[in-house]
Amino acid sequence: MAKTVMGLFDNRENAQTAVRDLESAGIVREHIDVRMSEELLSQYGGASSREEDEGFWGSVRRFFGMSEERDIGEGIQGMSPGDALVVVHADDAQADRVAEILDEHGAVDVDERRTGAPETGLRTEAGRATPATRGAAAGGEEERRIPVAEEELRVGKRPASRGGVRIYTRTVERPVEEDVTLRDEKVQVERRPVDRPVSAASEDELFKENTYEVREQTEEPVVEKRARVKEEVRVRKEPRERKETVRDTVRGTDVRVESLSPEEEREFARYESEFQSDWQAKYSRSGLSYEQVLPGYQYGYHLGNDPRYSTSSWPEIESKVQRDWDARGQGPWDRFKDAVRSGWERAHRH
């Protein structure tokens, strides 16, 4: 079922910032309408405009809590100059997210502005949801869920190199020697006197010319080299187990609850326009939205009403305030200290 979600902003800049975030969240631009207070009053002045867009004006009537018997113009005239009304047509799945975005960007409390009594929550009707103040929950319930997160330490294992050995091999030469026995021959010629008769058959052979050779033999060393494995170098790894204590830090959400009196809330709401101007001058270019810096203003304003700090000067209490702020874990002190000081100074002046 389609819903119409409306948010009232006290300036066009906050409204346009909310519109950009709505588009980033997937809301079609044609489903978003931004009307300034002056534009609404001039448009409602003619009967034809009411007849042509009765659905729109009916939504505006319900947004301002006007009955059918009362003129919706009374509600529009209750808007301050420069106010902007953001109207978003969304389906059921998107309505809650749209309300959250409008709320995060500073949708003002219509009932508080009209009656002076703070009222938080989200007014809903059949088929319509209208954000009225920051931090509101759907269905008109004054409920806000704050997630409390805590980190768990899980220790695992992964392999890592821690050194080892490197082994090189290379070829080297060294002199060796070995004794071997060699045999040499030597021809010896020896003449001995003899006296024997020669037969007639061999006489002719004896007186022929002949040549006789006797060769000497010798032995030479023959070198042959054969490779043999004489030694082995074995390399192995022996696993060993050891116990090691791992120390680290984990983050958790520390929830601290402070009671705020209705009077202090009303007083803070009176000066919120000043805080928004201070944010515009000091933080608008830092990338932090007013909603992100708002806890600093609230904390500083609370300190200014605390008897422990109300009579001291800022230099005297800054170190104590910083320690308390850091313990809260709401962000870096250097980023929020200007907002805290502005809130503290505003409480001092009232």
C-alpha cells in the first residue's frame, strides 16, 4: 500500500540534503516534492488549487494535525519563513527508511513548534506515515533501538616463513696419486763361441743374407676415472609445537544513560537554531552533517547546566571534559570539541 511521508525542515539546505540521500536510497525523484512555506501559503490561497490537488492538501492537513472543520491555512501559517516541507510518496517497504532519512537530516517537531511542548514520535495514519521529530519510531511508539556491539577475538593460524638453510653444490678438483708396477723389456745381444758341423741341406741357407728383428715391449700406465657416490647429505624438517599467548584489544559498545529533565530539553530546543548556525559556520565543509555533530552540542549544553562545571571557565574544565568525552566513545575529541564548547557556552549565557 502506498504511503505519503512528510518532513518539515527549518531551511531549504537541510531539505535538499535529505532529498539527495533519498535519491541515493532508491527513491525516484518524481516521487519527491519540496514545498517552501511561502509557496504553500500562496498556493492554498486559491480554491482551484485545492480542488485540483485535494489528495496533496489532505496529506498536508493530516501532517499538521488539522481537523476537517479547521482551515488548513492555520497550520501552514504556523510555519516559519524559510521552512521547507518534503513530501515523499513511497511504498510500504520504503516508508520506514524514508522516515529515517528525513529524521536524520533534522525534520522538526511540528507539535512542539505549535504548542511549545516537546513530543517525539512518528504520527501514522492508514496508508500514511509522517515524521515529526528526530529519533522517532514507526507507529507513534516512543521507542528507539540502540545496537550494542562487541567484538570477539578469534585466533587462527597461517603459515609464515621464518628462515631456514640454503645448500649449494659445486665441483672441486684435488690432486691424487697411486703407485703401479710396470714391466719393461730390454734386448740383450750376446755372442758365444760354438763348434758343430753343418749339414749339407742347411749349408746353402746358412750362407744366405738374412735380417732378424727382436722388439722390446714396455708397459704404460692407463688412467680411467669412474664416479662413485661416497657420501649423502640429508635435509629434512622436524615439526615442533609451541604455545604462544596472543594479546590484543576488542571494541565494545558502552551504553551510558543520562536523564534529561523536560526543562533542559525545552531549553535546548529553543537554542537549536543557534547550534545549526554554529554548525553551518564550523562544520558544513567538513563533511559532517548536523545530526552527526548534534551529540556534541547536547553534551556541552548538559555540562553547562551541571553545577560541577557551570561556575568554571572553559580552560579549567577542558581536560576533564575531554577525558569524559573520550570515555563515551562518541568520536574524536578534536572533531567535536568546538561543538561541545558551543553548547557549554550557550548554557552559560541563558
